[in-house]
Amino acid sequence: MDGKKRSNIKPGLTVNIVLKEDQRTGRLTKGVVQDILTKSPTHPHGIKVRTTFGEVGRVQEII
């Protein structure tokens, strides 16, 4: 599913996110959504979330 639409993302989902420091390389980090930080319904680079481990990044894939 698409990580660019806020309506697709719910707390508890497992997602692949790209962290701020990994944006140049595109390296993905797997995590479980705790909080949705982006307020707008869509975002071209992915919806920003906080994982249960406290990492903050933009959703690239919903697993």
C-alpha cells in the first residue's frame, strides 16, 4: 500500500520508513507505527510517523 496517504496508516501497522539520516541512501527501517505526525491527508515524500522504538521517519511501504 501507499505510504503517501494518511488514511492508509494506522497505529499498530508494520511499515518500512526512511529516517532523516538515511534519505540520501534510501535505506529503509522496519517498525510499528505508534504516532502519525503528519497532519495533512497526503504528502509527496511519505507520511511522517513515530515508531514504537521512538524512530521518526517517512513511510515508504506498508507491510
